[in-house]
Amino acid sequence: MSFFGKLKDRLFKTSSRLDEGLSEIVGEGEPAPAAPEPAADPVPNLVTPALDSPAPAAPRTGFLGRLFGREEVEVPRRTLDDAMLEEIEDLLVASDMGVETALRVTANLAEGRMGRRLSVPEIKEILAGEVARIMEGVARPMPLYPKRPQVVLVVGVNGSGKTTTIGKLASQFRAAGKTVVIAAGDTFRAAAVEQLQVWGQRAGVPVLTAAQGSDPASLAFDAMERAGRDGADLLLIDTAGRLQNRQDLMEELAKIVRVIRKKDPSAPHNTLLVIDATTGQNALSQVEIFQKIADVSGLVMTKLDGTAKGGVLVALADRFGLPIHAIGVGEQIDDLAPFDPQEFARALTGAA
Ligand SMILES: Nc1nc2c(ncn2[C@@H]2O[C@H](COP(=O)(O)OP(=O)(O)OP(=O)(O)O)[C@@H](O)[C@H]2O)c(=O)[nH]1
């Protein structure tokens, strides 16, 4: 399967919700404007109507159809009016695109199209274009610097997919010929450390750990030394994600940053925030909070495969404008995809 095919497959939950919603909105279509009686000997219609031109009247028997005794299937269409726009807007809000973004997308959809008869595929096509436009400015791969080690701090609430994302990133960087070291900075949770070790093994990357409950900043310092000694290209540092005690977490992250800066004043070079798409609109407040407690440089959104709320990534892009580096579309090691705005928009909206 092509990569785009796979992405479409994985974003199925969101696109199928949009598809069902749009089919309901457009419905069976309105009766088309009354057609003049066909002439006794009609000229075959060899010209395909333009995408936005009004639909031809009533089910029509085309030249080939007549030849084979079949009727062409007419695509249902509905005239775009305020009521229909509102329904589309509600549907976008239901896919977690957020009210502001949904309003903007529908306003753009309306421009120059009011009173036109639109079909579901045409609406999807327009929506895909609008979503891609919003996402284009933020689609950026994680920047790589000549600095060794490049220090990547990975932050996010527990369960957002930090460990999995670190494993996937480590594996992809290894495959690209980079040497990678991982530091299991959530020293409080033994399960998180064990999980990271499993990912490290899968990716063929050493994972530095410390005794349970020990200071993550001191582990980060050791990891800086080890990565320096090994001449590693990248050091990926996992962190705790206990937002319940925001002050503690903020101090913990600040201390990690202070300590690694003793070794390299320019570190961390990237601070990746991992966000779980299934949390829907809650993702917006997570970005807000983490921007306050860490100097977030880019986002990775996980679990886009398991949710009908994929529109939240559009809301995030629209609201914060932070670079989106990659998206998680499954639990396997190669299920981290670079973020391509066109492909994402088409997969999300189910455009062909
Ligand atoms: N379907 C799907 N599941 C994912 C994805 N990324 C992570 N997961 C799953 O989400 C769950 C949590 O992922 P972790 O990587 O453990 O999350 P974490 O943020 O490290 O959480 P803690 O270990 O609790 O700090 C695991 O069951 C992962 O397999 C994804 O892109 N798609």
C-alpha cells in the first residue's frame, strides 16, 4: 500500500465521521431544476461539466449509457445556503476542529459558492484545500543541527505517547545512520523506564536509567556525558508528565535544563511536546500549559489512528502555529509519519 493509502486508512475514524456527516447534510440531493424535454435527436454530451458548475438536470442517459442501455448515476447535490453552511460547521466542530477554525474554514468554503449545487466529493475537495492551507505553515520536520549531541527533550502528559514516540524517533534516526542515546528521565515510574528499555532494544539504542525516584536532572547530566563520550548525534531525554502537580513538574523540567546547559549552553536544541489526539479539545489546553512550563519548539501528535477527533490537529495549527514535526498513526516502530499537510488534509477529509 502507498504511504498515502496507509495514512488514509489510519485516519479512517475521523474521515468516515466527516463522510457520514456530509452525506447526511447533502442527503439524497434536492430535485434538480426542471429539465427541458430532450430534443428528438439529441446531440451527445461530450463535454464534462466543470466541478463548480450547476448540476445537470435529473438523471441523464449519457451517450455511453444509452449505448449500453444503462443510466449514468447522478451524484446527490445540495444548494449551498446558510443552513447548509451551519451544518457543515457543526460537523467540523464535532471532528474537534474547534469553533474558531471551523468558522474560518466554512467562511472560506462559502466564498463565491453560495447558491451553487455541491456534491459530497466536491465539498471534501474544498475542505481538504482549506485544511492544507492552514497546515502548510506549520509542517516542518524536526530540525537537525551539526551540534553533537543534539539534545531533544521530550515532554507531555503521562500516556500521551512520549515513550513510544522516543522509540520510533530513535529507530528512524538510527536507520538514517545517526547514533542515538536515550535517557529514561521519568525516574519516578518503573513501568515507564522498563517500556523505554524495550523500545531501546527494538531500536538498537542504549537507554540510560537511574534508580527509581532519583533525580532526573542528575540522570540527564550523566546522559550528556555518555552521549558526549560516545560521540552520539542525538540524545533523546524522556521526562515525567505529571501535570497534576504542575509546579513540581515545572521545577523538575527547569532543573533538567539547567543541568544540561552546564555541559552545553545551547541545549536543549529541541523540546518536543507529544500530544494525544484522542484527548480532543483538551489538547489545546495541554499545549498552552506546556508552553508555559517548557520552551516547546515543536509538536508530535500521536494516536491519530484511534480517534474520530483528528480535526484537533487543525485547531492546534490554527491556534498556536507551532511546528508539527510528525504524527503517530499506530503502535508499531514505523508508525511515525513525517507531517505532510496535503496528504494529511486529504486523508482527514477523505478526499479522493
Ligand atoms: N494507536 C496508537 N497508539 C499509540 C500511539 N502512540 C502511542 N500509543 C500507545 O499509547 C499508550 C501510551 O504510550 P506511551 O508511549 O507509554 O506514553 P507515555 O507518554 O510515555 O506515557 P507514560 O509511560 O505513562 O509516561 C501505549 O499503549 C502506546 O502503545 C499511536 O500513534 N497510535
